[in-house]
Amino acid sequence: MDFALIHNLSVGFGVALSLQNLMYCFVGVLLGTLIGVLPGIGPVATIAMLLPVTFNLSPISALIMLAGIYYGAQYGGSTTAILVNLPGESASVITCLDGYQMARQGRAGPALAIAAMGSFFAGCVATVVIALFAPPLAEVALKFGPAEYFSLMVLGLVGATVLAHGSLVKAIAMTLLGLLLGLIGTDVNSGIARFTFGLPELSDGIGFVIVAMGVFGFAEIITNLEQGASRDVFVNKVTGLMPTWKDLKDSSGAILRGTALGSMLGILPGGGALLSSFAAYTLEKKIGDTSKFGKGEIRGVAAPEAANNAGAQTSFIPLLTLGIPSNPVMALMIGAMMIQGIAPGPQVMTERPELFWGMIASMWIGNLMLVILNLPLIGIWVKLLTVPYRLLYPSILLFCCVGVYSLSNQPFDVMLTALFGLLGYVFVKLECEPAPLILGFILGPLMEENLRRAMLLSRGDATVFFTKPISGVLLGIAILLLLITLAPAVRKTREVAFQE
Amino acid sequence: MRDKKFLGDVAMKVRNGKDFWAGLMFAGFGLGFMLVSLSNYPMGSAVRMGPAYFPAVLGGLLALLGGAVLFRAFVSRFEHPLKLFAFRLPLLIAALVIGGATYLADSQLKGAPMAQFALAGLALFLFIGAFGPKSLFLILFAVVIFGFALKPLGLVLSTVLLIVLSALGGHDFRNKEIVILTVVLVLFGVMVFVKGLGLPFNLWPGE
């Protein structure tokens, strides 16, 4: 066994097991479960809301709490998906299919138990995957120059657009718009304020909390209200949590496959919980006896639940090793790190080992907390679901507004957020997926900076991006991804996959 | 008249209204960013890129993609109506009148920047109200009012404003419920934000 790994993990557990960090981990997973249960508010909006609060925390506590929100949401989402056929979180949409059917057959207990056990198993495996694969990847990343970084970001953005819902062209356009919005503010090289319309408030650029909160938080509330979604909640009784021996036997393979698939897909740019759960369900439907799918097949709960938790966790790998976010939640985590004065990237692991390993250890602890916490608390979560949306959204709005205002204590930020809320509403109306926009927004300035440096080093020779081996391979993969997506056969299945 | 007929013909041929507006939006943003960078900032060279280089290239690409989406609106396999948004003529006229007046009276209003700001904001909101649903207008209005009221009016009153205005944006306004919700949220806000997290908000006007 790798001795350094054991040493590192023990450092991590030392940090994560301190009373303060245990508390923040608990708060994070509890909050995460809560928002996972409540439909209409997801981890992106919640993390955006809580960012200002993390100003006063130590960096490690802040990151532990925010990470807990993300994977906690995966647990919470499955609870409501199974009990009331409402996906509290987008990644648990797929769990509704068989989970709710199981609940209607009076087997809600085993469904919930298998979901929790699958998630826990996947969480443990994903933690080990991060611990094993992050360090070598970071070592490679330390050798990256500006050209490699630029190509890596291109690959990340291409990945995000390929995996976005709906039209590819629109997704690319949204990425470009995000990159451009990210450039607003003072240009680092020349000191010229770009696109600020003379407003001093914009000279530091637009805070990404503002963009995320407007485009995700406000726009979601507005469209929910416009659709007038009224929820009738019929709660199925939970009787007996213990799955039968047959359930365990049936689902163990599915959990293993889901975990493996989720761990891999989580690492991909644009990947994460949502993609993982969809892919795992599709895979299960192709294996073995498929007659019971959609009618309460336990494998249809086990596989996507394991996959979404594994995917949620391994999506931290690109963030922690390369400093590149793979989805909007990770983009917010980058923001949280920057607020704390930590430049995300491969150097974090060597310069701040306690931060890196502490976070990984906390993920395992958090998963354990979730299993212990979730099953007994199911009754409370279900009660919460009966809170009507008309009471929920003003409360969410208050949190958002206070969060945004406290960024700089100026009304300007609040106004700007409202403007992005308007933009977000238009995006929803026009079927433009906002996730690539957020990624582009975060990467805009980084990409420009690396492009400039690379071009300066190569004396204006743009072929450098292709002639340098690592950079060339990365760009090659990006181009290949785009071409594959444009291929007619894949285009068709992609449309089908996203319509399901 | 001919122009109107021409526009009508174009509108008839749009198959996918969502693509049509999205294309216009992307093309508009792209051209906007490109033109602003090209006309205001130094371009530099490929070796030493000036501040205009990257945004101009990105803006150009975005405009091209916008054009492609716009083109697709006429040949798309999916059909969506062109009329995706509400249209309320009185509000639009009011918005244009107030906005225009504010613009023309620029020199007279120089002494009162707040009044100028408020009028411009009002025009913007009327404009939003002219095209969007009630929820869009009222939610955004509630948010902006909260932002501007927090310092002068204090947390308590601005929370009341936010909750009541945003509740009006829903479908089902129940007086008693809103009163209870407001009281609970005000208490929560004071306890958690001010006492707990120590955010520097005053509770009442003029503190």
C-alpha cells in the first residue's frame, strides 16, 4: 500500500475531525439535504447564497461546508423522488421512475434504504478515487504552461457545451457570451476598464455570485411562478426500512456499476451528478432482466443513486487538481476559494495539503453523517414538502437579496442581480441552457490571460497550441468531441437522451 | 406600408420563434461586444494582444453563431410560435415616454442624480412589464426596491416590502399567511443576519 497516501489521509482526517469542521460538515450536509428535498431550489442557488457567509469562516471550514451542500443535495433529492415523485434536485429525476413505483407498491422503505446505502458506498469509493487519482493528475498539471492551460480550458468548455441540454449551437453561443461577460472590468495587462460604461462599480468586474444568483436563483423563481406550478403532495407511508435479502442481491451489482460509471463521468468536463445518474439508468436498462423497469425495479433506484453521488464527488477532481470547474457548482467552489485568497490549481495540494486532504476526508465523514441522518429524519423531510411554494419563494428571495447585498453593501449589486434575473428568464424562454454561460464567465479572464502569455512566448505563432504535445492532445480531444456530437447518429440519440 | 408587409412575410416564415429571438440576442450581444472593443480599446498584435483583441474575436464568433441560430429559425424541425412574450402597449408607451423625457431632460436633472436614476429605473421596469409576465416584473421590482431601501429604511421595513411585493407576484395571495410569513422572516432576519452573522444592517430608518 502506498505509504504517502495513508499519511495524507491521516492528515486529512485530523483536520476534518476537529470539532469545528465536523460541525460545518454537519451544517453543510443538513442544508444540502434540506434543499435537495425542497423542489425549486438547487445546490447552485444555495451555495451562491451562502458564499457571503463564508467570508468569516476559515478556508477549510468554508469548503467543507459548501462541498457538503452539494453531495448532501444528492441524498435529499432521492428522498422526495421516491416518496412523492418530485425530484427535489435535477439529478434525481431518474430516481422517480422506479423509486416512486416502489413506494406505491408499499416498498418505499427498501427503496430509501437502498438509495442511501448505494449513495454511501459510492461516496466511499469516490473518496478513494479522488485520493488515488488527484495527486498524479496534479503532478502532470504542475508541468502545464499557458498553452496547455488554454487548451485545457477549451476542452472544458467544449465538454460543458456537448453535455448541455438542447441545441449545441446555442450552448456554444452561451459559452461565448459567458466568456465575454467575464471580461467586463479592468483589463489586467493594460489597466483599461472594458465594457464598464464608465460605472466605477463595474471596474472590478461582475461578481459571479451575482450572475449565478440572477440566472439560476431569480430566473427559476420567476418561471416557477409564471407556470403556476401547484404541487399536490401525496405522501406514501414508509413501513419497514429493511430491504429483503433479494433486494440486496439484486441491487449490489447495480450499485457497483453505478459507482464505476458515476466516478468516471464525474471527472469529465460538464459531467457531474446529473449526467451520471442518467447514464447509469440507461446502462441498467440494457443489462439482465429488463421487464420490471418503470414498474418498481430496485436496480433502477440503486444504480442512478450510486452514480449521482459518485459523480458529484469525483467532479471535484478537475477542480482540485487543475483549477478548472467541470460544472456550475464547481465554478462556485472556485469562487469560494478565491474569496479565501486561494488560487485554485495543482499547487493547492502541495502548498496547502491540510486543505486538500481535509476536504477529501470530510467527504467521507459527510457521507457517513448522511446515512445516519437521513433515514431517521425522513418523516421531517416529508413534512417540509407540504410547505407551499407561495411561502417558500419569498423566503428564498430574502436570502438571495441579503446574500447579494452583503457582497459590497451597495444597492448596485442587487440591481445588477435583478438584471441577470431578467436575462436568465429570457434564457429559459428561449431554451438556452445557462450552465455553459456560468463556466465561460468564470474562465473568461483566465483564458484570455493564458492565451496572451502563450502567444507572447511563441512570438505570435498560433500553431503552438497544436505542436506542444499535451496541448495538442487536449485540443484534439476537444475537436473530436465536437465532431462526434455533430455526427448525425449521435445527434439523434442525444436528443432522445435529453428528452427522456 | 410596404415595410410592414415585408416584416409580416418574414414573421410568417419563422418556424421556430425561440431560435429567432435567441439568434437576435446572440447576434446583438456579439456585435455589441465586438464594436465596443474595436472602437474604444487598442487591438494590439497577435504577439502582444491589446485589450480589444480577445473580446473582438469572441464577439465576432458570437455574432456569427447568432446569425446561424437566426437562420435555423427558418428551417428548424421544431416549431415554436414567434410570440413568446406578452405585449402590453400602454406600458410600452409609458416606458418610452418616461425614458425619453428622462433622456431629454438630462441637463435639467443633472442637479438631482437620484431623481434621474429613479426615472430611468421606472422606465426600465415599465419596459419589462410590457413584455414579461406579472411574476417577472414584480419579483425583480421587489428585489431592486429591497436593495435601495435597505440602508435608508432599515432591515425590518425593507424585508416587509420585499415579502409583500414578491408575494403579489404569485397567484395566491392570502393576507393572513403573508402577515405571518413577514413577521417570521423579519424576526429570523434580525436574529440570524444581524445578531447571528453580524451583518452591518441597521434595523430601522435613520439609525
